[in-house]
Amino acid sequence: MQVIGEKKLFLLAKGFSKENREWHWHLLGPWCVFNSHKDNFAIALEDHLEGKSYICLFKRKPKKQAKTLADMVYGKGFLAKVGEGKHNPRFNAILKRAKELSSMGVEWHHHHLLPECIFNKKRGKNCIIVEDPVMNKILIAVYNGNPMKDLTKLERLFYAQ
């Protein structure tokens, strides 16, 4: 993964969006299983067309930057939408646990792993995962298709933290 600055991160993301290019991103906390830069928060950006990935490091949680990228990928106002796509019954336990962590004041995070994501061990499938820092577990729901119906619920809870 190539380390880039915040300005380049947004230039790339805007360019990918303008070109209607397939791309996605991840917010990685210092404790995240996918973060090799354990002293920093990070945003990882993946360009599906070129097969390249980039990482931008932050000392503080880049929540505003993450929300801007989410709006670029899912569309502005996506948190207000019901969400379309598949539901996985395993997601119910994931959402319940995320709500419990939030009510305890525990900072948690999640990922939507697309079928071609470099972090996805379930190639060809969509996955929603929540990293539970209390139980030191990764909770996962696997989808054959678009998981936005479930993901939107989790995103609302995450951005309300």
C-alpha cells in the first residue's frame, strides 16, 4: 500500500468518482486487524480498475473525512435511506452487539468488504464485519449480493457515536 497525504486521498477519490470508476475505502483504527500502522488511524483507498491501494495516516480519528468518502461512495444522504439489497440473519447479532458496545461507550468500528477487497478472505462475496474490542472477536455476515439494507443500519449507528 502506498502511503499518501490527505490532499492526494481526496484527489484520487474525486477522480475515481468522476470517472465512474470502481473504488472503495476503509477507516482503520490503531487497533484494527487490517491496520499495519498501529500508532495511527488510517484511511485505506482501493482502486479496483488499476488494482492499486493507498493509505493515508491520521493521528486522530478522521470521522469527518470518512463521512465525506462515504457520501462519495454511497451518495449524499445515504444514512437517511432505508437501504436496498440483501439481509443476512447473522447480521442481527452483529447489529445487537454494535448497539451494546455503543451503549457501553466502547469505540467500535466496522467494514464493508467488497468481493474484490484486498482484506476480504471470502473472495467473490460481500462481507460486513464488526471488530468487537471487548470480546476481542470479529463478527461477520457474508452476502451473495449487495448488503446495503444491513450496512445502512450499521452506518447510522457508527456515525451517531
